Amino acid sequence: MASIGHYGYPSPLQRERQLQLSRKQELTRNDTLKALASDQVLKSTWDKSEQLENKRAMRMFVEEQRELEMEGSISKAQFERLQRKKQEAQEEKLAEELSRMKQEQVREEKIRQQIRINSIELRELDVKIKSAYINKERSAQIAENRP
């Protein structure tokens, strides 16, 4: 225990020791405050760096998603274009086939008509058939009118 000097006051040696102790405590306190401030700055810098990294990663992710969507849209458009071309080709082929069939049908009908016109027997048979239909109609009308 520190002894008290003459008249109840601390001696100069005691005052010197107290002053040194007080300075040492003040230096320790200042060092601690500096270390805390430095830690706080580092933590703040780290947090900001982490936030920036997260934002950068998010921007990259969004950009990649946008690129994937664009590639998907392009692929879909190409697929649809190919499908339309295939369908148009099929429709054109079908139209050509129908046209060919119609031309064939017209040609065959013209041949039949020429045969009917040029064949005396067929013309006579045609007259007989028409005459038979007319007679049949008359008979049906007469039968209808009879009570």
C-alpha cells in the first residue's frame, strides 16, 4: 500500500507513479479504442465488399437468365419458322396433288364425252335412257292422278 507523505499528501514519488500508471492506462485505453475503430472500419469495409459482391453476383445471374430467355426465344422462333415451312410445303404438295387429280378427272370426262359423241350406239342408248326416264315420270304422274 502506498504510504501517505507528510501532512496527508502523497509524496512526489507516489505522484510520479500514479501519473505513470494513469498515462499507461490512458495509452492502453487509446490503443484499445484505435483497435476497436480499426475493427469497425474493417467490418464496415468487409460488409460493403460483401454487399457489392452480392450485387455483382445478382447482376450476373439476372444477365445470364436474360441471355437464356433470349436464346430460348430465338430457338423457339427458329423451330416455329421450320414448322411453318414444313406445313407450307405439305400444303403446296397437297394442292398440287389435288390439281393433278382434278385435271385427270376433267381429262377423263372429256374422253368419255368424246366417246359418247362419236359413238352412234351410245347416242342411241342415251336417247333410249332419256326416253325411258320421261316415260317413267309420266307413268308416275298418271298413277298419282288416278283415284
